[in-house]
Amino acid sequence: MELFTGDGYAWLTGSGLVGIQAGTLVLIIVVGFAAGWVDAVVGGGGLIQLPALLLVPGVTPVQALATNKLGSIFGTTTSSITYYRRVHPDLRTGVPMALVALAGSFGGAIVATLLPPEVFKPIIVAALVAVAIFTAVKPTVGELTKLRHTGARHHAVAATIGLVIGFYDGMIGPGTGSFLIIAMVVFLGYNFLESSAKAKLVNMATNLGALAFFLPTGHLLWGLGLALGLANMVGGYTGARMAISKGSRFIRVVFLIVVAALIARLGYDVVSDALAA
């Protein structure tokens, strides 16, 4: 296989070769690092990564979604290990939650091939606005861990969060980590740092669940996804280390910035879709 053609670099996919210019490849790598950093701190790296992947000539939305998952799993795995070694999150909650989220993500990936994401975007924007307002008007929320439930009820709430947000991640994706963090802060009572640590474990599982569906479909751009993954790893490690050293207040500030960016991006998409119709 020739890796360089007259049109740029070429990456083998299940359906052929896709050309990519060197400048676009550099942009993808820079974006991969930034997405890995953001994902490690508060989630939402897909907000940066997916639009960049769609700049690659000939890439379809489903290919972009699949390749985004391949790149992201490197970053979420790296940040999960970093958080575990330094924060030691409770795996008795995190692992079952991650397994349920994996199943939900697989189901969401199936739906992603059947329904246009435009159907869900207005609902997601409304939810993000509510999350941003709640976090902004309650400055002390998420500073300390005050568990709201214990025993079986705690695990049932955690599993429900994992299933619902896992399904969302497989279907659309952007903002998954942010939704996971705020759900664990609000419904389980964890602080932002503990929530972010658990969110990485769950997000790693949702990426894996989506990949389990996409792998046999031929939608993955392997070379591009692996390059993206290496950049994600560096960004994920850097972001996790910074979040751990700065603590919950830093995570809360970055969380609000990322949620505001998500609202702006998805809100723009909703308005554009409405005008196009």
C-alpha cells in the first residue's frame, strides 16, 4: 500500500483509500492532543475532534464518528490509568457502571446508523443549558463528596446513569464526559475530581462499546485513527495530571467553559438545520 500519493497521505479503510493533505494531518494531530486534554479534565473532546475529522476529504459522518471512537479510546484509557494511580476512585461503583455503559454505547451506535443526530440536538442543547445554569448558580456543588445514596440504591442510580449516557455516547457522542461528571455530582453526590476520575473509566467503556459495533462495519480509518490516538494519549495524560493537581474547583471552571462551547456549537447546528429545512 502506498502511504503517499499525489493528493496527500492515504489511509487504508474497509472500503478503500482516503487522501489527506499534510496540513490537514497536522491539524488532526493538534486537535487530537487538545481533545485528549479536554476529555481528561471534563469530557467534551468530541466537540473539537469530530468537526476536524469531517474536514478530511471524502470522510462520511459515520466514518468520522467511528474514527473518533478509535482515537478517543487511547486518550480515555491513558487518563483512566492516570486517575486510578493518583485518585484511587471506588471501582465497586465505577466498574459495574462502565459495563452497563458499554452495552448502552453498543446500542447507541446501532441507532447512529439509522437516525440523523439532528433529531436529538435540540433536546441536548436544552439539557446543556440546564446543566450550565445549575452549575453556575450553585458554586459549592461538587466541591466535596457527600453521597446521596448507599448500598443497592447507589449502584442502581450509577447503572442508570451509565446506561443512558452510554447510549448517548454511542449514538452522538460530544459532551459525554461532561454529562457523566454532572450526573455523578448531582445524582450520586461525588465531588468534581472523583466524578471526573470515574467518568474516564465509564467513557473508556462507552468508546469500546461503540468500537465493538463499528469494527466489523468497515467505517474505521485506521491510520488516521491511530495517529489521532497517539495525540489523544499525550493530551489525556497531561490533562489528567493537571486536573489532579488543581482539584475540583479547576475542573468546575473548565467544565463550565466546555459546556458553554458545546451549547454554542450544537445550538449553531440546530439553527442551521432549521434554516436549511
